[in-house]
Amino acid sequence: MSDGPDVAEFQSEVAQWLAANADRAPRDYGAICPPDQIDQGSAWQRAIRDAGYAGIHWPTEFGGRGLSAEHNGVWMLECARAGVPPVLNMVGLVLTGGAVLRYGTPEQQHRHLLATLNAEHVWCQLFSEPGSGSDLASLSTRAERDGDRYVVNGQKVWCSGGRYSNWGILMARTDPDARNHAGLSFFLCPMDLPGIEIRPLKQMTGESEFDEVFFTDVELPADHLLGPEHGGWGVGMAVLTSERGHIGTAVISLERRLDQMMRLSEGRQLDAPSRQNLMRLVSTGNAYKAMAQRQGPVASTAASLMKLGITQMTFDASMLRGDLAGPDGMLDGPDASGMLAAPGGRIAGGTSEVQRNIIGERLLGLPREPKPESSRKGQEI
């Protein structure tokens, strides 16, 4: 950590800068920049860089400020208050940046880190597959070593930002004989290599926020391997669990959702069951807000409780909004779009089923969920 302002001074500085510059930012789109916002999001990232708020806790040699994680948490908190994105794209500035800082060679660090802060390298995540969504250990995309390159074949799905990204973080199987996660490797993959095909996925909302990516005999240079060969699981899990958002940002986001729910009653005469459902949702949201505040800055199993509960609360709120709209809720518009989009929350960011497993196994101490192969072995015995 370099010499710099203390956290309180830094927070005041950040708040002043955002008050003067928030009108230059795109809407607060969350963790992933949507395709129609990429130009504005990239310009915002460069404005953040010019002001010295990009890579706040990254080493100065890679374009960062060399400050602490607490300073970075303050930046995220004040961005949430101002309603602006704290980074162009979480995959690049959080996941990829964290991975390259921790596991990258000096050449990889100098090639990618500053370029990512400058929005010259824009990243997507190539993890999930049609048969391996929540269970990444079962993924089947292969990267076979052939001299100074890997030949990659397979398919990825639910890739956010694939169309506009020029780089991707890729997990692929490099040892087909190893069990589950033991044979996986982690790569930094240029998205313009021959053999890579990107197709938008049409959602039932009518939008195409995600892509599927096909690899056909893609020749990936061996020096694009990040971390040890066959050690990609450790790289991926360290990255996914080490970078946490500031707890205050979650509270602010939840407060805004609660405010939106309360506004469902504006201009409407609600019957008794609708009033009861609305207040139940608001009370539930306030309970999760209290849980988030109690948890503190260190993530725990409570994060799974929050994800599971808020996902269901948001789904129920969308359904209630559609009910309150009556027949008009079946027409094209925000009420119908909200109902069509709501089920996706049960999948995005970790499925509800996975969150229940985490809660059951780690919080309640229940037996681990049996694996299909162990179940079959038991039946054979």
C-alpha cells in the first residue's frame, strides 16, 4: 500500500468527485455492462481512470493507486449511493484483474492489467456450459496440449458480453482422465481467434443479453495459460470468492428495491389480499436488510441466505406487479417484461438450488448432497 489519504478523507474526495461527474455515467447497470451500453460504459471507465479511481487497490506499477481494499470498498459504496457503475464490467475489473494479479506471470500482468483499467481489454467469462451450469466441475470443453499451443473444442453458454469483449477468461478440461475439477485449467483467451463463433441467445423477454460461444479447433497459445496446468479450479475458486462487494452496496440496492415495491400501491386501490402480500414482501425485505447490516464486511454463509431470499422476494414482487396491472399486465410493457425476466434471477449468480445446498451443508450441518456416480455405486452394491 502506498502513501495516500486515509479512508475517511478518501470517501469525502470520492463523494465530491461523483457529485460533479455522475451525469457523465451510464445508468447503474450492475455487474455486467449490457451490449447497448458498452460505448458509454467504456467512456465512463476511462473517466474513472483519469480521475484516479480505477484499480484503487491494485499496485501502482499496473496503473492502480496502491491503496487498501477498504478504500476500494468506499469507492463502491459511494458509487452505489450516486447510482453509477463502479467499473465498466465486473468480469474484467474484478474477476480477471484479481486472477492476473494473483496468478499471472510478469508478462501477463504487464500485458493485461493496465489495458483492462483503460477499457482497451474488455472481458467476458467462459465458464458455464449447456450441461455444466452450477456444477462447473463437470464441464466438458477440452483444451488439448499440442506443442506450444492448446487446441480447444467445446461450447460455452450464458456468456455476458461475449459480443463486445476482445478477451475472455476460459475454463477448460486439460486432463480428461482426471476426476471432476482435478483436470481443469484456466486460460486468458483472445475472442478473435479463428474457430470461435459467438451467437446471441434470444430470451423470452425478447432481448438478447447473453451469448453462446462455440470453439472449433481453436489454437490457443500455451503462454495464455493462467496458473498451473490442471490447476484451473483453484484459480477460478480463489477469484470467485476473494473479491467481495462492500456490504453497504448490497444494503443500498435492497433499499431501492423496497422503495420500488412500496410504489406499487401508488395510484391503485388495493384489496386486502394485495395489501397483505405487498406488506409481507416489504417486511421480508427489511429483514434481509437487517441481516446484511448484521453480517458486516466479511462475507459468510449469510450471503447465500441473502441471495436465495432476495431472489424469491424479487420474483414475488414481479408477479404481484403483474397481478395488480390486471389484463394490461399481459400486454407488452414493463409489467409483462418484469414477469418474464423474474425467473432468471433464480439462475443468475448461483442457482437457488445451489444456495440451498450451501445453506444446508455449511450452515445447518446437513449431509452433503449425494453425487450421481456415488448413488449408482450404492445401487450396484
